Amino acid sequence: MTTSIRNAGLPADRTVVELTWRENHVEHWIRFGRAAEDQRLDRHRRVVVFAPGSIFAFVRWAGNEHGTIISRIDIVRAVASGEPFQTLPFVRPGGDILLRITGWPKVEAVLKVVDAIEALGIDPADVAPDHWRHIYNRISVNEPFRVYSAEQHRAWLRRREVTR
């Protein structure tokens, strides 16, 4: 599987995510993010490519006849060539992990946060990275977290403009 992906001619400065979908067995998907490329390898596998600086949510679920084996969500910022990164299964080379949550109740809580942000008319890929870190820190210890607001988002967009 990895050989065909490596030989797909994808740019070296991009973050590559390998997705697999075998219903009720292994389900990997992108919950949000703007892919620069999306390549179908076969009926069950795809490769999604993100440009440096892109933020995306990668959800992994696996189960068998006895139920869920693993459920996980990672919110990641794609890194530029030469930038430090953390490794993550199915993500090459890795990324700046803003949020890493395991276990269905906590994964579901993160998915509800994503839904609430979308309900504000905000693309979760544009949310301040610090907010994703805040959500990770609070959910991982079962504490309440701040809700992302339109005002907070406007402030983040202004700050981002000034610091570019």
C-alpha cells in the first residue's frame, strides 16, 4: 500500500494523509480541511494532500463484531518542508498536532465543537490554532471549555493578517 502512494508523484512540501474506508471495520476520513489534492487509489483507499499551513481534522475509527476498537480525532496543521513536526500514523511526514483525542465520548465532544463552529458560519479550518489546543487541554481532563465565538474569530483573522 505505501509503495503505490510514495510513487504517486506527490510534492515533497505537502502533507499526505492516507485514508481507508471499509465500512464497519476501518474508517478513516477527513472531517474538515481544504485539500490541495484528492487521489483515489482504489475502492477503499484515497490519498488527500494538504498545503503547508492548512489545518485539517483526521478521524480514525476501527471496530469488529464486538464493537469499537479505536476512535480518534487529530486536528493537525500541515507543516512546510524543514519545519518541526510530530509523527502521526497515516500522515506523512507528520504535522503540528493541535488536538489529539481518543475514545468515542471525547471524540464525539470534539465533533460537536466542530459542528457548533460550522453553525456560526465559520470554516473550522480557519479557526485559531490556539483554540484547538484549548479544546484539547480541557476535553482531555474532562473540564469545560470556552466556546469559539464570531468575535474571537474576527480577532484571530486580524491578528493573522498583521503577523503575516
